Amino acid sequence: MFKGVAIVARLHLIFCLTLCCLASANAGVIEGLYNAQIEVADQSTATQNAAIRDGLQDVFVKVSGNSTLLNDPQIKQQLKQAKRYLRTYRFEQTPEHLYLVVNFDQEKVDKQLRDSGYRIWDKLRPETILWLAIKEPNGRRELVSEGNHQELFVAAQNVAKRRGVEIVQPLLDLDDMQNISIYDVWGGFVHQLAQASKRYGVENVLSARIYKLENNDAEGKDDQGSAQGVEVAWQADWTLLEAGSTSGGTVSGADQEQVVSALIEGMADNLANKYAIDFSRFDPAAMRTIVTINNLSSLRQYGEILTFFNSLSVVSSASLVSQNGQVAQFELSLLGEVDNLVDAMSLDNRISPVNRFELDKQKLEYFWKL
């Protein structure tokens, strides 16, 4: 039974005080998922309406993590009514360009995605470091860095921003060069790369080798990155290390930048398949679980835990149900499965499972770091 009833009355105050000062310590927090910035030619009504529609397209893709939903007739119909979702807009002028900056109503966007059968991806998303090696037409192989092919990282960052994911560019300084070589990247040895990536504090490691295809290799290439009928000249073989497991594949395109763009699109799809949640399938009244937290020694930590749980999109509500010394139990109402909860918690390094090697999903027990 619960010991120390007085603590509950004070938790609400602690919760409010800590809400504004806590930040995720491990995964990237993607702000602005419901915002978009669209370059425009002028401030006419027609241009503005088209930009609002384009902005809602971007938001639907970012929030759902699904790059194919724009082909859905339901979504296409909603895009024609994009102004219904609009909260605010403004024009921004830079020396080179004019932009329309739009913000859409989160509740309306989420509801439409749920009603249309799509998932919703929380703003807490894993960061991925991107190691690239390229073989030039003259046969020379080199690591892609700021000094030789920075345009490839610009292309990668542009796609990452549109998809709502975080990628990190390695420095390739002396420390990196002491730990890895081009052969680690070219061979897709992601476990070696993971050791070198620890200094960057990221969760995932993506490596790819980019090379020009021979003419006969490019013929008949399908849409593993390029569609039939589209010129294919370059290809990338990639390997992703995510949550201790590896996956891989191939993307291709007409040039190096298309290949890198396809690479980030595929990575975003992979991550969304794991972390985005189909809320329409679940009843929070029926989906409940107990999580035991060890190492709690202050009221501030109780407030941090409640804030943390309530910040997760998979959690409908969280409440303290028992406390004994430094061990407390919290009941969570879920908008997803326990696996979704475990995945979400794994993205924050303030919380770690008591048994890292064999997590019991029927009895979730964690340590909260001081």
C-alpha cells in the first residue's frame, strides 16, 4: 500500500515546477513538427494558399513519419482545405528569399491522421550519425567531409528537416581518424563506427558507400531509390545500427545528391516504422501497465518522473500508486502497446532498465538517474 500520503499533494506543485525545466537527455527533441517554412515568390493570395497547402503536406509527413500518405485520397482532400488546419502565418524576408512561415493546429492534424489510419510520431526521436564514403569516377575513395562534399550533407540535412529527424555530421578530426578508417565506412562495419560515434552522444549509426554504376548495372533499375524510366547513375549501399540491431539496403539515383536524399528518406521511414504509434487501435482505459522506479530520493525526482511519463505520446496519463523508501510504482494508461512504451523510454538516458540484458515486459522495473 501507499506510504506517505502527504507526498501526493505536493507532487502537483513539483510537477508544475519541473515541467518547464526538464529536457530529454539522450534523443533529439524535434521542435516545430507542426510548423513549416515555404519559399514563396510574392505575397499574393494565390501564392499564399499554395504555400499553406505545401506546408500542411510537410507537417502531415513529419508528424506521421509516412512519406507515402500524400497519395491517399483522404489526405489529398484535406490538403485542398489546408486553411482549416491553420493557426498562424507570417512572411519572413531574408536578403535572398521570401518565406511564408505557417503553424498548424496540433489537435486537428493528429485527429485527421488517426481518422485516416496513420500513425503519429512523438517529437522525441533518435539522433543518427551519418558516415559516408564515396568512390569517384576516377576510382579514388574518400570519406565525405565538410571539405570535399559538403553539398551532400546539405542535401541530407534538407531532407532530415523535412522529415523531422536529426542527423549528425562527424567531424572527421584527428580523434575520428584514430578510431576509424575509410574501410570501416566502405565495408559497413557499423559496430566499429559505433565505438567512434560515442563521443557524439547519438543513438543510431548510419553508414553508406556511394559509387557510380556501370552503364549495364544501371539499366532496368527499379525504385529501390529510383523509379523505372528515371536515369540511374549512382548507388549507395547502406547499413544502419539501431537499438543494437543492424539492417541494410540499397538506394540509387541520377546523381550523388539524389542518392543521399533517398538514403535519409529510407532512414526516416525505418525509424518511423518502429517509433510512430497507431493511436486509433488502442483504448487507454483498457491499456494499463505498472512501472517500478528505483533510486528515488527526493520530491523533485518524483516530479521529474511524472513529467517524463506524461511527456511521452504513448502515455495517456500517469499516476503514483505506491511508494516504499526509494522505490515507487506508477500506473500508466497507454495509447499504444508496452513495446511502444519501452521504445520511448529507451530514448532517454535518465532512465535505464534494472536488467539491461533481459527486460521483463510483464514487470517493468527501471532506475532513475540522480
